[in-house]
Amino acid sequence: MADSIAFYTDVMGMKLLRKFIQEDAGYELAFVGYDEEENGVVIELTHNLGVSEYDLGDGYGHIAIAVDDCYEACERIREKGGEIVRDAGPLKGGEEIIAFVKDVDGYKIELIERPKHWF
């Protein structure tokens, strides 16, 4: 759990919003995001106590995060030790600028450059 929290806070620039352990129920949770829970999207990280290894789920694709500048975001993530698995560039057959980052558990995160007309 500590590695995942460090990745999302140190590399992706999110804040740890809250964390708690339910030992009787066998899990711990951490919630990370760019803003407080009532104002923005939050990612829930779950660790089942006693489990040291997980298989990447085949029903899970990826999450996507909008950024102002995809190229700059990739550079910042690289500088902080993050792994870029698809460099920033246009989406095949489109104009959107995207990139992909891999988190410490192997899950992919898509970065989508926010078009200038988004608010």
C-alpha cells in the first residue's frame, strides 16, 4: 500500500485524503485525489491484509486523468521516477494528445490533454 500511495502522491501529484485500516474485516483503504472528496474525483486504493500479490484484473482497462499539457506532465512524471509506457502524442486517427503511465502495481493511467475549449 505504501508504494501505491507514494506513486499517486509523489509521482502523479495527488494528495492522500484519508486512510484507515479495518483489521477485523481484513483490509485497509487509502483515498487519493487532486482535490478534496466533495470537490473532485477520488481513487480508492485497497489492500487486503495478508495478501502480498495480486493478478492484474482482466475486467479493468485503465483510468484517465485530464492534464493541461500532456508533454509537460510526462516529463514531470519521468523526473519523479514514473514509467511512461506511451509517450505524449496524438491519438491514432485523432487530434487528442494522450500518453500512458504505469503505476507501481502495473496498472495503466491515461493522460489526456485537456482541449483549450474545456472549462
